[in-house]
Amino acid sequence: MNELNKFAIGGTNGILVEQLCRMSNRHGLIAGATGTGKTVTLQILAESFSRSGVPVFAADIKGDLSGLGTAGSPHKKIDERLSKIPLENFKLQAYPVVFWDIFGENGHPIRTTISEMGPLILSNLLGLNETQSGLLYGCFKIADDQGLLLLDLKDLRSMLTWMGDNAKKLRSEYGNISSSSIGAIQRKLLVLEEQGAEHFFGEPAIKLSDLMQVDFSGNGVISILDATKLIAESPKVYSSFLLWLLSEIFEQLPEVGNPDKPKLVFFFDEAHLLFDQAPKMLIDKIEQVVRLIRSKGVGIYFITQSPLDIPEDILGQLGLKIQHALRSFTPKDRKVIKSVAQSFPSNPEFSTETLITALGTGEALVSVLDDKGRPLPVQKTLIRPPESHIGPITKEERQVRIERSPLKGHYDTAVDRESAYERLKDRAKEIQAQQDEEELQKTKEKNNSAGKSRRQSTSEAFIKSAARTIGSQIGRQLIRGIMGSLFKGRR
């Protein structure tokens, strides 16, 4: 078996069930109930793509995928499995891995900017309504027109505040800017920040080229995003990040047609989070990306409990389908199983619907595409054992691999260059200084006017007092006395 052309997923009745590399950009699905072996299946696919020279990106929900970086240990269960699957050249070995972590604790920090994420994904992340989303789109447009960079959360908050302060001036060109909508978005940004999203937005932003590496042996490097903390604290940030990454891959990679093997394979665990409560506009965008990204040589593999978690238009585009056991406890469960069974090409040798509930751990129903892209009948398959370690490695072992990583130091230190926050802060200082100068000038003018007014008031008071005095008898005598003194010399 030449793994540059195909690789084994497992075996059935002594015959290998194999995936063609050139069909691997037609995407895929791994589904099944909790504890039925989905993570190990993801692990053996990641290994197989790596051996074929294909870089892999995978989100690690439970920490189990970290074992890919360490060779597996001999075990009687592995020997038992191998005795039933005619694998060639099986050997326990480690695979090249790079660990990533949005929080920077269990891997290299991974970031993007507010501008790169864009208003569509960000609106979904914040759970904005239509009016608030429209205002956010306006925020991005105004920032572009003003030449202001939106890199992190404080840039976005500053931009929204500035829009609110200048709403009257902006209204004629950008429409109504509601203070209540700005307030609602600001509050949701604070919640997002409390969930740790400030670690995700900023620079240096991740370079796609760093996720598409091949090591000196020709093996594809497996990039593993540690999502254990992220998905527990902010599942929305998790799904939005992966969606952003898919969009970036789609926009940046060139068309390659139908390559002999993928340029990159992307595993999206807990895929239902991507579609839960997502607006139709976003789901349509995802469907478009899934449909068109295969021409960029990228394969997307969704991992979830039920295929019905995936919208029908997207499910119909998935070539490789691996279905682990589902459990039937309620009438609703039985309806789900019936629908899942109908999504597979039938096999006359068994009832797919009946078999789904009878599968053991490590067994699956597998349907692959032939060399012309046609789905082959579903097969009951014993999944091959992984060559790397099953389960998580220790924190110390992980740290050793992080220290030895070729990307060490590339992303460790955050960079905060001049962007919207700093520019708007400088503008505010300039405006305040101008206002202070104008206020000082007004004060000076007021003081000068007051001094002149006081001098005039003193003279006027004297004249008025004199006039009143003249009107009296004493006044007349006094005046005569004064006048007499003045003219005395003349007489």
C-alpha cells in the first residue's frame, strides 16, 4: 500500500477499508455517541494524513490528541486488533506536532485581529440582533474611511465610543447611530472580555503558512489547538475562531483544482457548536466555504455526535463518512437513527439502521469515495489502532515539545502597535487641548471686559452720586464752595 495514494482506515473480514488521498479534499464526517471511539478515529486519520505528507490542523477538546507527539506503547489489545486487520508497515511512532493555545498556557499563543475576523463572524460571536449587526458593519466601514486599525477589543470599544460621541456628524453619511445599540454592543464586549477573548484578539496574528508545515522527513506537521479551557469557558469563541480560520484559508489559498493529496486537512471537533443558533446568513457562508474550499486543496472533517447536527446542504458535500455507534433510548432517538442510516449508501449484506446501535467501541460504519468520486456501499469496519500514544501526555512532556518547537518565540510576546485606540486617544487629547485653549481665551476676554466694566461703573457711580448731591441744598452749597475755590484766584 502506497500511503501517498491511499491509507487504511480499518478492516472488514480481512479486507482493508481505504481512503484515497486524492479524494480527501472532498471532506468528511466522524460521528457517534460519547465513548464510542470518535477521538481515536480522528487520531488515526491525523496520523495517516501526516504520513502522506499532508499538514493537519485539529482542535483538541479533551487533551487526548496531545498523544500524537509521543510513540504508542505495546499492548495486547493493539496486537489483537492488528491480528484482524492486514496492515503493512505498522510501527509505534511519534508524529511531528505543534501545540497552540489561545490562552498561551498549553501551546503557542494564537491570535487574530478584529479587522481580520470581520463583522459577520463577530456579530455571531457577540449574539447581536439585526440592528446591532448593522451598526457593527457601520463601525468597520467608518474605521476604514477614517484610516483606523481595529486590532483588539480596546480598539473596537474606542471606535464605538467615538461613533456615539460623533453620531450627529456621522448620521448624514452612515445613517442613524443608536446610542442604545452602541451600549448593548459595549456590554457584550465586556462579557466577551471576561471570557478571555482579549487573549485571542491582537498581534502578532497567526500566519497560515505556520499551519501548513512539513518536517524534514516529509511528514505533515500536526497543529493541535488545546481547546479544553476555551470550550469550557467560551464555546462561542471556540467555534468563531475555527470559522474565522476556515474563512482565512479559503480567502488566502490559491486554486489548485484536484491535487493528488490535500494541501491541508482541518478537523472541527464539537461541530454542532458551529451551527447552534447561527443566523441563516452565516450558515449560508459556511456552506459556500465547504463547497468551494476543496478547489483550494483543503479537506474539512467535522466531528460530532449525530450527522443531523450538520445542516443537510453541508452534510451532502461530505465524502468520507465514519459512523460510530448511536444509542436508542427514546422514540426521538429511533427517528434520528433511521435518518442517519438513510444518509449512507446501502449495503445489501446488512441493515444499516439495525447495525448502528449494535456497533462496539472501535467499530464503525464507513463509506468512502471511489476514484471517480462516487460513494461506495457502507462497510462495517474495525478501526485500525493508532501508532502514537492513546490519551493525553503529561504537562511536562508537552512543555518539552513547546520548548523545542521551531515556532518558539514567534508568537509568545504580544505587540500593541498604534491603532484605533491610540489614534482616537490622541485625537481626544488634541480636542481637549483646543477646548482648554478656547476656554482660557474666553476667560481672559471675560476678565478684560469685567475690568473695563468695573472702571466704567466707578465713574458712573461718582457722576450719579454727584448728580443726586447737586439736587440737595447741601449740594448746592458745596458746589458753590468748590466753584468759588476754583475761581478764587481769577477774582
